[in-house]
Amino acid sequence: MQIKEAMKRPALLSMTGAIAAVAMLCFFLAAPARAEEVRAGDLVITQAWSRATPGGAKIGGGYLTIENKGSTPDRLIGGSADVAGKIEVHEMTMNDGVMTMRPLDKGLSIEPGKTVKLAPGGYHLMMFDLKGPLKQGEKLPVTLQFEKAGKVQVSFDVAGVGAQAPGHDAGGHMDMKEMPDHSGMKM
């Protein structure tokens, strides 16, 4: 009887280790991709990303989060990138079942102490006259233009076509290329 009990313990320890490994894997798969943080004066820019575009597409979108930690407002007025002819700040809204999109000619105000999120279906950057497709997994260098903070260099992570959040593909799944390397992790 003692031999059978002793044989069960290593199996129990193995099973516990396997459960811990699965739990860790689930944690890392559920964690959002960590895009770089850029500071420009009182502004903190995070989660800069774009969607991949099919070949031949002439427009693309850019999304990011801007937090104003200062005591005066600033305004995002546009941007530029080598891959695009021009970049404008746009707003998408739904009115009576009709989706409309318009450029914000005066830019987008970032009030003191507030955070503004540019995301699909709302405020966003429109990249016009793309010189080539935006490819999933690439980093897209963009220069944002602010009224007070001036020109700010930001790197946009290119997610899958139709992605709804940074680091995810069109189905909402995390892009495995965005996963950190945990090959040296011991369990």
C-alpha cells in the first residue's frame, strides 16, 4: 500500500505543476500588449496602434491614448509619416443609424487632467495616400503634431486587419508575435 501512495504523490506534484503552467499561460495570453509610453511635456501617449491594410489600400487608421497630466489644455492637430501623404484627426459618430466621419479641422482638445482615447468607431487618425500596405507585426513611425507640445515621435504597432484593440487580430485574439519571451521561465 505504501508504494501505491508514494507513486500517487509525484503524479499529484506533476499535475499541480501543469495546472500552474496553464494558469500562467492564460494570464499572459489575457494580458494586453504593452505598447511604448511616450511623454511630451504634460502629455503621456500610450497604446499607439494601427490596423494592417490590404495591398492597394490608400487609407489607414491610427489609434492611441493621450493623457494630459498638466494644468493647461493641448490639442492634437495632425501628424505625418513617411508611409502616408497626410494624416488628419477625424471623428466617427452614429446619428439615427447613419455612421458619419468628419475631419476635426481645429484638432482634438486634450483637457488638463483628462484622458482622450482614439479608437475604432470614435476619434482616430486618418492616414491618406498610403505608399504601401501596413503589415501586421510592423512598427509604424508617426510624428504627431500638437498645438503646445509640438512634434512628437511615436511608434504605432500594426495589429491584424479588422483588429479592435492593440495587440489583437480581427477576432479579438492576441497576436502571438506580441507575446514576451518566457522560454527561460521555471515553473
